[in-house]
Amino acid sequence: MKKKYNVYGIGNALVDIEFEVSEEFLDKHGVKKGVMTLVDEETQFQMIEDINHAETVQKPGGSAANTVFAVSQFGGKAFYSCKVARDKFGDDYLQDMKDAGIDTNFDRQHRQDGITGKCLVMITDDADRTLNTFLGITSTLSTDEIDEHAISDSEYVYLEGYLVTSDTGLEAMKRAKKVAEDHEVKTALTLSDPSVVEAFKGRFEDVIGASVDLLFCNEDEARKYTGKSDLMEAREALKKEAKRFVITQGSNGAMIFDGDTFIDIEPYEVKAIDTNGAGDMFAGAFLYGISDGLGYAASGKLASLACSKVVSQYGPRLKWHEVQDVRKKLV
């Protein structure tokens, strides 16, 4: 029997505020380049003031949100569990989900007073993205936001790794995985960020438990999680953590383990100007592919092409017509 949802995602709901900055700016403010750092609202506000740019890109985002958005754009049906406040940013966020055809827990749940989370995305000339995140109300995301009925009616549950930074977020991840397993729904997890893996490895191990069905990570995350400096050794070690996994390699494409063999996914050569959301896009396109009947190789090719499009422009999402162009090129 076909499930209603291709993917049920759970993650931090954040409004992305994106700027172009110099590496000197990051050094001046003591910001660690290329990773996500949690900050308080005052620190984030001061950073924005100091950037002092007239133009900003401000859009609803968050890692798992970007992924389920991609699933929906490619033609799948998605559900997203998150937490936004009863404020203007929360209004815009949920409208964005609704416009994309994504169901949320707020279809049946009331919002609370508070501040919707925001992520300051700083893009340097080498296209790398550095994130300073004020979680706001999403720091209290918990098992209350989980919709067990929606999980049971999904092909995959997708867990955002950033949630391990919160005690209640960690419990929500574990609960969602348990519900999925009870209903024979496959579980997918992304390691999200090298600095998060390094700081919270034990929590990731707690969530993964015996195994997950599908793990997403990049090269740095694979090395940090396994403790192996050699990528070939890291990928062998990951076989003990996940039944199947994807290691993205930036301009070198990706490698997929389908449970039996490794599949190399070739990159599409483009000039990258913003890598923010590249991993989210890969996961979304890939999950759409495998939940809609495509094989692992074909899904990897779809995800690689979608990534090449998203890194060649600013922002973590493609426009709807760009997604259709990707689909046409692979038909």
C-alpha cells in the first residue's frame, strides 16, 4: 500500500538572513569559518549591524526544511515537524510551507508566544558558508511536535542532525526514530555539520543506535564521526552505522553505498558561488528519487545535478522552474 508521504522531516525552523562577507570580517569577529555556531540573539543582531549591507536575502530555511522543500518541488509529498513562534517570521514560515504543498504539525497544533529562530548565513568569496544561528523557540522543539500518524504514513523519516544540540531536540529525534521503526518506516539521518559531529558525537551514537537505514554526510563529517583520517577507511567504518549511506564530496561528486556496493556519482562542473544548502538539496533530491522508484545510481545523478544548480546561485533552494529543468535533463 502506497504511503501518503515520501518523506517526514523533523528539524529546526529558521529564517535565513544571508550576506556576502570577507574572510577578514570573520577573523575580526572571531567567527569560525565554514561551520555552524550557536549564538544568542544579541550577538546575532550585532553581527548583522556590523555587516551593514543595504541588501539581504531573507527566506524561510533550516536544514531539514530545505530538504523536504526539495522533495516537494521534485514531485513528492512531504510533512515537516518543527516549531515556530506566534510572530511575523512564524507566519511567513508556515505560509512558505503551505505554498510548497508541505503539511506541518501546525495544521493541527497552535503556536506559542516567543521568537522564531534565525540563521545568519555568511558567504565568502570561495563560496563557503558560515552559519551563526539563534535558535529562538526551536530550541524547545520536543516530542510534542511529533505527529505519529504522519510518520506511520511515510516512506522515510528524515532526522536533522542539528537537533542533537538540544536536550528536547535529541529526545524528539529518538522518539521519531522509534515510532518509525515500530511502523516499519525507514529512517534517514544527516550528520549536518562537522563541528556538531565533533561536539556531540555521543548523542549521534545514541540516536543511531544499532543502525539507521540511510545516512547522509560529507567527507569531513564522515571522518570526524568514524575517527578515521582516511576517507576509504571512514566509509568502511560507516557500514557499521548505517545500512546505506551517502558521502557528498563537493566538486568531486559523491559516493553512495547501496547496501552491497559503492556507486560513484560524477559531479556536474559549475562555478560555485554559494554552497549553503548543497547537502540539503542533495538529500532532498535523493530521497525523492529512491522513494519514487528510482534506483540509487539514478537518484544520485538527480541529486548531483540539482546540487550543481543550487551552488551556482545564492540561497539554498531552487526556483520551481529550475527544478523542472533538472528533471527534463535526466529524462
